[in-house]
Amino acid sequence: MTAKSRTRSPDRRVAARATPARVSRVALTHPNRIYWKDAGVTKRALADYYAQLWDWIGPHIVGRPLSLLRCPEGAASDCFFQKHASAGLKKDLLHLVREPDGSELISIDDLDGLTSLVQAGVLEIHTRGTTIDRLESCDRLVFDLDPGPGIGWKEIVTAATDVRKRLNELNLIAFLKTSGGKGLHVVLPVQPAPWNEVKDFAHAIADDMAREQPDRYTANLKKNVRGNRIFVDYLRNSREATAVAPYSTRARPGAPVSTPIAWDELRSLSGADEYRVSNLRERLAGLHKDPWSDIDKLDQHLPNRKPVQS
């Protein structure tokens, strides 16, 4: 069974409206523990959120390696990042994949697996741009637009449209989501390609943007040299790297959610944390079409060459 066959995207116009929440068999201990004090979101509320959104989030996390931000005492307390299975996770509810070094990558197959992560205090779910069936290849690139100090929202919006334009010029269709933090993620689905080719391609896009508009963009990871510019983060596109998953919550004030949006929604968006646990379901209920409905249907290939530099 391939990763993509484990769950299917439903007709979202139906799924968003009246379908009851999926039911998980996982029992929660201390269900009233508050995970986001400012938003009043408890462990039970987070589990219910994912149960109600399973048809939306499932296709983007099932069968993919996951990295987890765990905050057992809530978003305002100590958190830690976890890439491999270890104590504190119910391994019998996970789909574990052994790496050559003996470590076990974390993946899930169903809502029970996701609920077990909630039980373990997971407030953020991050995915690699690959499936557990093809770990040496990438099928989703991410351009993470990370604003420096003083960068306004309109500038981030412009950056996203700049990335999209460059990809369109290469006959590539990209998708968009909020980060749930400060920036935007432009996501490019491709037929599986080797990691070195994927990273080189993303790096070339970032370098082109930084070279042509050096006052606006940088491809330099070091924060002390970024200044008041947007970091076009291409480093998400390597075998070990991850990006926050669509519909995952963030361990930030207000319980924001990384949310897929349509390109024509971008100009009306107020910020990257506009959608939260408290209002995300209302948004989905009002949609006529899932903005990411075609993300796994496109047959597009990474160009054999880097983008032409002018």
C-alpha cells in the first residue's frame, strides 16, 4: 500500500459542512489540561479540532515522516522538537520507519495516530517533503518566506506572488498556505525528484530573487546579516528538513493554524496567523472548493536545469 492510498481527499464541499467528526479510540488523560491559556484550548478541544478536520489534514500527513513540537504543559511552557520515536509516544498507534542508523521515523496512518500525538502534548506537526515509501525523493518543495524585523504584511504578500510568478514562468503551478506565524509558504508539488536536485532548484530561485532585489530579499540563513529583508528559505528542501503541516496548530499565542489558501484570497488576508482553532472550521464551512484540491493531481516535473539567471 502506498502512502497516498492510505487516505483520500473527499469532496471538500461536503466534508466541510455537515459531516460529523471522526471518532478516535484513543483515551485522553487529563483532557481538561489547557494547551493554549490565552485561547482557552484544552487537550480535549485540540483532539476534537483534529477529529473534525481529519478529512482535510489527513491527506497531507498520512504516510509522511513527521517531526513534532511537544509542549506537554502547554504552549506557554517548555517545548521540545522530536524527530524520532522515543519515550512518551504510543508506538503501537504510530507507523514507524527504520532509518539505516537504526532510528525510527514517525508517521501515522489514521486519526488514532494523530490523537495519540495530541495525548503526548504535540502542538505542532511538521512534515518532510517526501513519503515514507520514497525517502530519497522529494515530491513537495517549500519556499518559506520569513520576514525580518520591520517587514510589513504587504511585503510578504508581494514576496509570495514573486515566487509564484517565477515558478509560473517555468510552467510550474504552486500552492499557498499561511505559516500560522509571521510568513507564508509557497508549496510546489512535483513528481518525485532527488533531494540534491530539489535543493539546488529551490536555492537558485532564492538566489535569483536576492540578486535581483537585494534590498527586499536574502537567501542568507544568518539572521545577523538579513536585516530588514525577507529570507527566502530554500533550506526546507533537504532530506532531513521539515515544514509545518497544513492545518497543524502552532505553539504560539492564540492557537493559530497553518492554513491553505487560494491565491485570490491573498490580498484580503490580514496576516499569517489570521486563522486559528477558534475560526478555522467556520472558514472551511464557507468554502466552495478546497484551495489545495489539485495538489496531488498535477503531473509536473522539476526542470532539468536551474532557472535562467538574467
